[in-house]
Amino acid sequence: MTARAEGFDRRIDPFRSELLAYCYRMLGSVHDAEDLVQDTYVRAWRAREQYDETRGSLRTWLYRIATNVCLTALEARGRRPLPSGLVAASEPLAPLVPGENLAWLQPLPDSMVDGSDPAGTVIDRSTLRLAFAAALQYLSARQRGALILRDVLAFSASEAAEILGTTVASVNSSLQRARTRLKEAGGRPEHLGEPSTAEQRAWVDRYMAAFERADVEGLKRLLTEDVIMEMPPVLNWFAGPGKYGLFMEWVFEQAGTDWSLKPVAANGQPGFAAYRRVGDGYDLHTLQIFTVTTAGISRNSVFQDSEVFASFGLATRLDTRGHAATT
């Protein structure tokens, strides 16, 4: 590899984390986002001699490549919803209904976008929230691109037009439609009513302590009146502390009251991996990500999917000390 090629590698590598966040917002899938970022870097490398720094920044050039990759991918993919955005609420003790052949929105591990941020671009965690990511799924591919580039990443209208390969007028039109649709879906990122990261973690730590005691009343005291629980890949979801409590009573009856919980963080939100006691150890059961307001926990998104588990690097089984079991 020539010195010039090595220098190009060093210049583009710092943008990898923010491009991953961008592709995730566009696709709603961690696995797809990783693949598309890799594709972006392969294409950038092959086209490196074509980059002209007098015509635009390296960051804008990379985003154009990533956007083309994302738009092509979205042509063959449907939206990735969460159950609460797809079907009506159910009763907590109703039979669980699998959402067959559906691709669900996936959580993004915080560890995948953490780092020293050598590019100097701070990733706004409010624009990675599960609710915002889910609302983006209601937009067309180009509306997503226009809104993310303009409102999230603060590119100018002319830069966004260059990245999307269109006109400023087209970008502004797509942006206006996207803002209207997002407002209707209630998906605008909001900072109001959101506690600090430490306070959110404290709420979930209290929830974990009550969970490990199988204390349903203790769990309910931490919930808001309009709390929602949803559980992809099943379609069932429900709202309110009463129904939430009934479901948790059923969970402890069916899965037992001996659990090992491991803190995680995703989409800038606190959560945990839940392992249930099976024999002489604990088997991975669910990954739970929480939305926390100043009034308490307002949403619990519970995932039970091997691809999601793998993206968090979760062990499938723990020993009785809570360590990854050896095979």
C-alpha cells in the first residue's frame, strides 16, 4: 500500500462511527447498518482517486456514498416497525402472537457509537432513541435522508442536495413532508422531561432490583400511568401499570423468580439483559431497553432475537456466579 493510500485510510476512518449511526437511522437494523458502512468504505476506497477536495469536504463525499448505498438497500426492504406502531394493544394475558415474516426495528448498542470521536462530530443520542428510530420508519427513503441530513446532522440545504443527488427545492419539499409526517407519528426527539443519563440509569437500577425480587408491586411503582410494554418478535403490546403488572406476574409464574441481570445501554437509553435460571446456570431470555422520563419508566421495549443478542455480544448462558458459562 502506498503512503498516499495509507493517508486516505487514516482520513476516512474517523467517520466510521457517525456513518454507522446514519445508516442505522436510515435502515433501523444494526446488521444492515454495519454491512452498509463496510460497503461505503469499499466504494470510497475504490473511488479515492475521484475525490476532489476543492469541490467539497471529505465528510460530505462519504455521506453521498453512504446515502446511495442506503437508498439502494431500502428499495428492497420494507419498514421496520415496533409492535405498538403496527397493531392495536392487546390484553396482558392473551396468547402471545408471533409476528411471522416481519423485520423489526433493532436496538443499537451504545458501545458501537462510543469512542473518542476523532472526527469532532458529536452523535446526538436523542436522535438515536428507539421512538425516533421507529418514527423514521414511516417516512419514505428520501424523506428519511432529507430529514436526517438537515435536522439531525445539520448539513445545509445545498449540501443535502449534493448528498442526495437532487435539487435544493426537492430537498426542502421532502424535508417539509418528513417533518409533518414525523410530527403526526409523535417521533420528534425531545429533551424536555428527560432525566440525566445517571438519573435514567438509577431508575432502571431500581427496576432491576425489584425484578430480581420478583416484586411486581415494586415494578409498578416505577412506571408512568401511560407506560407501554412491547415485545418484538411477538405482536402483543399493552399499556398502563395494571396490565404491565398482570403480565409480569405471568412471566414470574412461567419463567420462575430466579434471574441474573446484566446492565446494557442502547440508543442512548438504559437497559439490561435478563437471564432466567435453568438447571445449574442462567439462560439468556430477553434484552430490555427503557424509556425514562422525570415521572418514571414510560416504555419497556423487550427484544428476544438472536441477531439482537449477538450485536450486544451477550453470552447465551451464565454460570451461577453470573459469569459466561464455558462449554
